[in-house]
Amino acid sequence: MKRGDQVAASTPLFALENQNETAARREAEERLRAADARLANLQTGKRPPEIETAAEQLQQARAMRELATANVQRQQKLFASGFVSGAVLDDARAQFKREDAHVKELEAAITTAKMPARSDEIRAAEADARAAKEVLAQSEWRLSQRAVAAPASGLVHDTYFNVGDWVPAGSAVASVLPPGNVKVRFYVPEPLLGRLQLGQSITVACDGCAAPFGATIAFIADRAEFTPPVLYSKENRAKLVYLVEAKPAPADAGKLHPGQPVDVTLPAS
């Protein structure tokens, strides 16, 4: 893009160095992924392999309990026959109670493993994920501001920096003149001011234009001023004049260039 080019709306005009903003956006993306992963982990409970491991341990504990149950029954028969003492029977019963408690412990652990985290932990993780999304949105916005596109179709009127220049914050880098912003500025003496009204049509001609074209008066100054030093009229230079602005149609505005002298014909009285 250079001065004098015609650009369409959304055409890239210039881009600023953006390594810092790009790195910040990547960091924000990683933080969002980490926050989403933590939330998903809390919502789903433990991983399937961990639950399968606990299930295998539960099966082993149940087998040990069955063995302890059979041992209690056998020791009861032996005790009733007088072959073992009461202490041996008590040991067998105590072993059964330990194995039964172990089974119940593993069953409760598996039930807990399948459950999601507590509601307050999940709410905290959801808040972290939302915050990470907002940080990512801010990072994307900052990155997008490093490249500027044309807001409307028009003429690149001027550029103020070259590639590699340092641009101070808030400085204009380029100016684009859309056809709808082109206006004809001329001055009229006080005796002719009463003939003009906003919305009135005038005729504009210029050197090199194929034919005169119309324009609509959009502004009439309410204060008089002295004739500008350079005014393309040889009459009434010493008198006070009023500034008037008129806008041509967008199709006709493309025929004009900024600063180009024109001839204006006012409507007949």
C-alpha cells in the first residue's frame, strides 16, 4: 500500500511489529486449555484405568473375605468338636472382620472415584475457565490492533511512515479518502449568500473533466472571513466572503483530486 493507491474496504493498510502480542496470545491459549482440562477432570472423576485398578483390588478383597468366611465356618466346627480353642476361633472371626472392612472400603472408594468433584470446586474451575477465555479474547483484540485494514473503499491520500520506522503511540500512519468524504469548498460574497440553502444543487466543472456534474450544498458558514490569499477568482478579492461546502455524488467524486481547482456555478436566482 502506497500513496495514491485505490483500496477496497477491509484491504490491509499496514501492520505493526506483533511478536509480543503473538506470544501473549499463545500463552492465553495454553492457559485456557489448562483451565478447560482441569474443569473436565473435576467433572468426570478419576480416569477409567484408575477405576479399573480399584475394581481389581476390590475383587481380590472379596476373594479374601470369602476365604475368611470359610475359615470362620471351619473353625466353628472344630471348636464345637473340641479340636481348637476359643482363641483360634476369635482370630478367624477377627480376620473376617478385617477382610469385610477392606471390601467395604474399596467399594466406597470406587463409588467416590466415579463421582465428579464437589460443586464448589467445579464452580471455581468454571470461573477459572471463563477468566481464561476473557484473557484470550483480550489477547486476540490486542493482536488484531497491530494490523489495520481500510475502513472503507477510497484513495490512499498520504502515508506518514516507511517500513521499519518507529511509530509513536496515537500517531496516524496513513490517511484514506473515501469518495463519500470528497467535498467541494468555495467562497461566496455576502450579496450571493441569500441565494444558497442547505440541500441545494450546484454545478461543478474542472479542467480535464469530461462534463460538469452536480453537487449538493452540505455546509454554509455562519461567519464571514477574508478572501483566502489564493482564490481562483479575480473578482471581489477584497470583500468578506462565506465558506460553503458541497458534496458530489460518489460516482462524480472519483473524478476529483484533493486540492484540485474547480469552477462552481450557482443556481439562478
